[in-house]
Amino acid sequence: MYLTEANVADITKKQYKYKMNAYLNAFTAMIAVQIAALSLSLLGVGSMGSHSENISLSAKLFSSNLVIGFTMIWGLYIGVTMTTRVYRNCDFTFVTNRLTSNVSNILFLITASVIGGVTSMLSGMLLRVGMFFYYDQQFIINEVITLGQLFVGTIVAILYIVLLASVGYFVGTLSQLHSMIKIVLPILIFGALFFGAGNDGIATATIQFFIGETTLYLFIVKVILTSIALFIASLFVSNRLEVR
């Protein structure tokens, strides 16, 4: 049976459902990462203090940003992992080609990013509960978060995870072309981060391109267009891979 005899959309849908069930270990890893980040967040993500002759004042800052950051790293890792040979071979359970395999992978990564973004933002609520049990309630200053702020924060978290997942997927796909790329690419990436740490570095400029954007809709456009470009580039690169 040839792929042309089957409906491409139907095959993609079946592969997507299969991956959502088969790759539950990815979500188990996400939960473990978020629990670890949440535990560290209970210690405080920042602190400040003031001293005088008779008074000593110290304050700790608590935020779910650490959980979001860890989840973003998880998204990058999952993006790379989806391109490994073990995961790619799972696609041949079905009548498939590069297109349906990649599209189902992308749909899985987007779904995983949505789940990761929502849970990482909601972890902030869990952090507040933990603070009331762990610290004296009399000395906790609780900042009220509106539903609008929670919604916007969730959207931003999801987009950041999607962005890093697309970066990971592209890097992972690119590394499949030649074994040397797996060695050279990490050196180039870490080199760009290390030598570009200054204000004029490429890495700094790239990061600022996203985190420096203060207009929400422009940020959304930047992330979506960049992610689409990376996913499309991954499709083209994967077409050059050796046929199994």
C-alpha cells in the first residue's frame, strides 16, 4: 500500500494520536522538572536586605519564573529528542513519509508546549500555597494577579516554549545530516553565547529581539514567524536525510 492511497491528513492525525500516547515519558519528565523548579522557588528567587543600628531587615522574592525557565529548557530538550533515530523509527509503525512524520512531530511539540505553558503558570498558584505553609503568613506580602495578567502570562510562556521547541527541533534535524554536525554545532552555539555575551554580540541581539519586545502582539508575531520558519527549515533538511 502506497502513501498516495491513504489520506495524508488522516495518517498525520493517527501519528499525532499515537505520539501523544506513546511519549507520555516526555510529560513525566516535565512534571519532574517543574516539581524540582518549584522546590527551588520556595527558597526564593531573589533577596534584599537593609541594616541599621538596631534594625535588620531582609526580604525574599518568590516567583514562578524559575518553573517557566525550567519548562522552556524542557521544551528545547523535547524538540531535540523528537529528531533522534529512536523516535524517528516509531513513525514507521504507519504508512508514512517525511511530511506526515514532521507535521505530527510539530503538532506534538505545540501541544506539549501548551501543556507546559499552562502548568508552569499555574505552578505560581501552587507556590503561593506552599509559601503560606512554609513561612509565617504575617510577613508575606501577596501581589494580586488578575485573570487578564494570568492569561497573558500563559500565552507568553507557551510561545517561549514553542520557540525553544522549534529551535531544538531544527538543531536536532540539522545534526542528523552528518555525525560531525553533532560536534561542531554545540561548539558554535556555546561559542556564540560565550563570545557574544557583550551588548554587541549576536547571541545577545537575538535574545533581546524577543525578550526586549514590550508590545504583546509584536512579540506574538515574532515568535510565531520564527517558529514557523524553523519548522519549515526542519522539513527541508529532513528531506535530505537518508531514506530508511
